[in-house]
Amino acid sequence: MLDAETKRRIDSCRDILVGKVPDPKSQVEQITIALIYKFMDDMDAEAEELGGKRSFFAGDHARFGWTRLMAPGLGGFEVLALYSEAIQQMNENPGVPPLFRDIFKNAYLPYRDPETLKSFLKEINYFSYDHSERLGDAFEYLLSVLGSQGDAGQFRTPRHIIDFMVEVMDPKKDESILDPACGTAGFLISAYKHILKSNSPAEELIRGSEQSANTMAESTLESPSRYSGRLLNPGQRARLHGNLSGYDISPDMVRFWTVPSSRCRSPGFLSQPQS
């Protein structure tokens, strides 16, 4: 469920961009690119905290890290130059998975006003990959800005209907799952979470039921932390990731579905959609 603060921040991002990027579709694209950029730095920071190394912003690309971009001493035109160069070079970064590189393909900054960019990035900075459920809700709200249906018949299926349909289908851990019109991958994400739930310890299922009784927001499969899928061994989990795939005819949707799919805390678990 979209909370008021997240909605306010998304609206603020759009308000900042509207004078420079009047097209709502382009606004969503710019917000999406910035969020993915921020996510990658968050994941790098998480890897370091766990004793690992940075992979997205390492080597020659370390200078593009989000924390460097947000450094207090960096001037407006310096931020503009660094951010613009970063999003244009991201698809050449060897530390970025092919899926993310393709998302940044042909990405560019459509305006050259440093104050607009700094204000926009300041709002994006409040989002965190740790709050991936909130981000997924925010992204669905962004899609609603574009209207309920696009030129190619795109429309967003409500989350409770998606979860109901997945429950009826009851996908299994060893089954291949394909969505040939995946849009923002809502059905694939729900199927993934359903399988995690089916392969989680009994105490997690009991806790999830208790949470559902307390709030309607917990009645869907929205929270990946609720169902860990701990009964899956590493091989089964790897096969599960490989068994999920999707396509979409819209090149823009290839970018857009990455943000909600990150709610699974495994951004590469889906095969790349075909535009």
C-alpha cells in the first residue's frame, strides 16, 4: 500500500522535473533511471557491510558512486557533468549486469539546469533499496500517472488480483514460468514470492498469518522478508531464478519493470524482456 510520504516524494520528483521534462512518460523514465542508479550504490554499500567488495561502482567507475555524486562540496555544474556522464557510460560498466546495462542504453539527461538536477537527486536520495516494498508501490503509482492503458494495450493489473491468480495457479519450484506480456513483471514477481512462501518454515507462515490479521497491507505477498524460502537449497534456488522469464513489446517497459522486480532482492532473476 502506497504510504503518504512516498507518494509525496514521487510527486515532488515530478514537480521538479515538469518544467524541464513536460512529458509524463519521460518523467517516469528519468525517475526510474535515477532510482536504479541509487539502488546499485545501495547494493554496493550492503556488500561492503557484509565483508564483500563493490561491484557496480568499482575501478574506473568508482568515481560515479552515488555518495560521491551527493558529496556536499560538489558544485551544481560538477554534479550535472558527473551524473550525465555516469548514466551515459553505465552500459559500458563491466561491473553492471547485462540487464542493467541495457536499461541504461541510450540514457541521457534531457536538460542542463544544475539546480533542477540537484533538487531532483536530493529527493531520490531519500529512497533506499532496503525499503524495496515501498519503492515497488511508488513505482506502481508512477505507472498510474501514465494512464490506465497505453498504445499497445498496457494496463496495470491490481496487486490483489495478481496474487489471487497466482494462488489459483499454484506454481511450483521446479516449473518454468513465462509471461509473454510481462509489463512490469507483476505476475512473475508474485509467482516468485508464492514459491518462496511454499518453501518457507512453518513459523514464517504462522507469523505471516498473524500479520495479515493485523493489517490489510500484509495480506498480499508484498514483503520478501516475510517468506525467506529457506527450505530451498542453493541449487533449487538457482533453478528457480532461471525458470522465470518474460517479454514485452514496449522498449520503455524493459526499463520500467526493473524497479518493481527489485522487490525480490534479486534484480537479475528474470530473463531480459524482448523489445
